[in-house]
Amino acid sequence: MGILEVKNVGKRFGGLQALGDVNLSVAENTVHAIIGPNGAGKSTLLNCLVGKLIPDTGSVMFDGQSVLGRKPYEINQMGISRVFQTPEIFGELSVMENMMIPCFAKRDGAFTPNAFIDMFKDREIVERAEQMLEEMNMADARNDNAATMSRGNKRRLEIGMCLAQEPRLLLLDEPTAGMARADTNNTIDLLKQIKDERDITISIIEHDMHVVFSLAERITVLAQGTPLVEDTPDNIKGHPKVREAYLGETQDAA
Amino acid sequence: MFGLDKKDFRLLLLVAVLVVLAPFLLNPFPEGSAMAQFNAGYPDLMQRFVIFGIFAIGFNILFGLTGYLSFGHAAFLGVGSYAAIWMMKLLTMNVIPAIFVSVIVAGIFSLAVGWISLRRSGIYFSILTLAFAQMSYSLAYSVLTPITGGETGLQPKVTDPRILDGTLANGATPKANLFGLEMGSSFEWSVGGWLFTFNAGYYVAAIVMLVAFYMSIRIFRSPFGMMLRAVKSNQQRLNYTGLNAKPYTLAAFVISGMYAGLAGGLMVAMDTQVGAERMFWTASGEVVLMSILGGVGTLIGPVLGAGAIKYMENILSKINKEILHQWFAFMPDGIEDILVSLVYPFIGKGWHLTLGIIFMLVVIFLPGGLVEGGQRVARLFKRKKPAEDGPDGKTTPAE
């Protein structure tokens, strides 16, 4: 059984059946990509996993526990971290503060009114955040305002913030969308490194076939709200149904 | 020191010195001189400076850190005031229980209001808080008259029970005190043409204000304060980082409500009366203006804003037509009249117009408020300095 088990999940928005009957199993310590043409329901599925949406039918189990009905922060505390399509960081805060917040969240939980210590005198948190910044090669930017960074660096920081929580499952929503080629390749390298160095399951939604085939070990193809096929990258490449639904237009990218 | 880093400790020390020396600093002009009307060093106004300073410091913990704009904080000030006056009626004229209970009651009330209002954010949150404050105001004016005194308000009376105080001597009136030290008592010191007034009530309020300011610095620098700034910066990321924004914002709301209650309690301690108009929505708007004018989200800004507005309210509004004629008397008659009629709309009852213009100028040209203005001036001087020192001038540490 996989770390993430999605069973018979359906979601309807008014007259639109965004998700039909989705079954998905993500095995532990793999990189599992979910691809599909626009409007296939990829983002809806992701939002159902992190608590932003509640599916109409079906169940979502993470590590044997249901995530349905839980708030996003509770699901995060269970061990699922999410990276957004446009990097979501704390723009008004410094890079170091950005990194300290997930460290506090990991250690102190969802709410700790810790008002009577100086945050920079909390050695444990400061050391952990500094170590994470080192790992992300961002130690030099420590005191910079996070909003002033390049998009690639914001993405790097966001991924670092997620990793600081030591999640068991990292969800990435088109992590390279809108990025220049160099930034895209850097992100791929970073994700490869994460996959090699950590015990972590990565699930990735992506348009860019270069990214998908560089990283994924399993691929699920979603079309019109239902999984078309799930297989290894090599088999997906040649799959006639997939070509028809999706890759037909982007053969060169594959 | 006190768990503060050097920079913050210097700021606290500076504020403490200014507050202690305020009777001198605010009275720079000799009595009877033409400029004496600009003196602000009389007890009533000095008390208002520090009390509204506390109000604004608390408001800034909510608005400055989390970005939630409350338009109903005057309600907590009013509730604190009523609680304090009831302590004075029932228990004792000593200000300690009055102030203490005003903070507690305002805290409980703000917990209820915050619990409901924080279900929404942005403009809807502002409107909800405004609605609550106006409801409190209307209730205090009408159905709650037995508790609030309605239109006439409340004052300690000779006939009140006051179970901790002994019976008053014949003909004596109840006066607010701190273990016998009357809040209204002052020591006046006359030097040359100057008259300096040291008021007991002012110094009590000032000490409370310094404690309130110190606590606000601690909150700003704590992990809790960082979480509040994170709420303002990106609530989505906060939720997906495993943090529950609601209790953080609610805690900030209650803390700022308790600050407002403290200010209300101190108002009663200084001037033993309450009226419902203290809760009117304009009073809530005033503290918003104070924060923005001084600098939202800065430590010292709200105090500066409170001082600036209270100064204008009390000094500008006192200038009348006769005084203007005196000022422009050196001009030829026709021009004097023109000048007086030009300036007149901006003084006296028209001080709101001046406040409005200043507010607009600050928001447009100094979005960081008076604090940003101060920083810009400081930067101007700093840029000049190294040039004078020459190339071997030591670099000043960054502030």
C-alpha cells in the first residue's frame, strides 16, 4: 500500500464534473508525476489532497489516516507539504525569518503563543534554519527581504521551507511554471538532489515534459477528470492513448 | 538589557527619558509670552498623550503586525472605562483595582468580539468590528442606562458603597488615588518666567505606558510577533506551513483590546467620569489615524501619531480669531484681514481640516508615517557625515 491512497474521488463544480472517479496510489519514497492537458483536473485533485477542497465522493488516506475534513494546517502537520505554482513565501519578512517559521511550526505545532523570548535567541531554531539555508545555498541572502529575490530563488526558498518541516510527502504544483530554462534546470537538479538525499515521497504536477521525464519514476495521466493510464515513464512515452489525449501535440518536448 | 537588544533598549531608554522630562520639554515657552499657547505641558494634555499612546501601541499590535484593520477599538476603551468606574463606585477609589479590572473586562469583551469578527478578513472584518462598536455605543446610550448612566454617564458619588474605603469625611468628595496619592495632585515649579507642572496622575500613567511599550517591543521581537507578521504577509503560506492563523490573530486582537481597556481604565483614573461618546465610531477612527500618521507596524510610530493628533486637537483648536489678529498685526490692515480669513478655517474648530491635510500629505509622501520622515532626515545627515570625516572616517554601524 502506498503512502498516499486516493480512492474513487469525485468533485463537481456546478455542472462541471472536475474529477470523475480518481484512484491513485503513490508508493513511498518515489517520485510520482501527475500529468494531463489543461482542465484535466490536476489542480482540483491536488487541492483535495491538501484540504483546500473537500471531494464530494471517495476517500484520501495518507499513511493510513484520512485527510478528509481536516484543515490545511492539520494536513501539513500530518507530514504533507505543498509547493505552489507561484512561489508562496512571506515577502515582507527576511529570508532567515522565512526559514524560521516552518522550523517553529515543526517543533511547536500549529499554535504556540511564544511572546516572551527573542526569536533570534532560540538557538535550536536559529541553527536549524541556518542549516537549511546552507543546504539551499542561500546563506548569503540571510538578511535579504524575501520579496526582492528572483523567481528561481523564491522557488528554492519555498522548497527549502517545506523541507525544513521534514515532510514525508512533498506536493509540487507546476514548480517550474513561468521559469527561464536555466532556472528550470536548477529546479530539476535541486529536486533530484532532494530525492537522492532524503527519505521523501514527491508528487509533482507538471506541464513541462522535460521536467516530468527527468524526475518521475511513475506517471499518472489524467484526462477529463479521470486517470487514463498509470505506468513508468518509458511506457507512458509510447502509450497510444496518452499520445492521443495529450502528447500528440508536444512530441518534440518528450 | 531586560531581554532587549541594544537598539531596542536605546529606544526604550529614549522614550523613558522623554516621558519623564515631558513637563519641561512640552513647556518651552515662558508663561505669558505670545508663544505660551503652544505649551502642552499641562497635566490634562500630558495624561492624554500617554493614555492615547497606550491605546495606539495596542492597536498597532493588531493592525501593524497582522494587518487586520479594526474599526471598533473604541468599544474596548469604553468597556474598560465603565469597568474602572464601577470599581471606583463599588470597591475603592484606589486606581489599582480599577485599572486591573478594566484590562480584564476589555480582554473578555474583545475575546467575544474577536471570536466572531475574525471569521472574516479584510473589509468585512473592519465592518464587523465597526458594527460591534456602534452596537456597544447604542446599548450604552439606551437600554444599558442602569449600568452606563446613559446620556449623563457615570461619576463616583459620595453615596456610593465603596466597601474597601472608609466613609468619607463630611463634605469630602471621592478622589482617585494611588494608596493615598491623589491623581489630581500636582507639584508646580516656577523658574524665571517658566512654570513646570509635575502631576502625580501623569507619572502614574507614564509608568504604565512605559511598561506597555516595553511589552510591545517584546511581542514585536518574539516568535509570536513574527507569526503575526507572517499572517499579514501571506496567510496562505502560513496555513500550508502547519500553522493555524486564527488563534494567532485572535490573540493579537485580545491583546490590543486589553491595551485599549488599559487606556480606558487610566482615563477614568485621571478624570473620574465616563460617557458613551467615548465609544463612538469617530473615536475608533482616531486610533487608526494615529497609527497611520505615526507609522504602522513601527514600534514608536503610534506613540508619535497619538502625540501629534492630541497636540493638534488641544492646541490648534484653542487658537481663535483674536489671536490670529495679534499674529498678523504687523501687516497693513487690509492684508491682515485677508491673511486672517485665509488661515482661520484651519484653526479653532477647523483643526480637523489641518489634520486632514497633514494626514493626506503623510499618506501620499511618507507612507511609513512620521517614523519614515524621521528616518529620511537621519539618512540625510548620515550621508553628509562621512564626507566631512574624510576617507579614513570610521563607518557608523547600520541602524
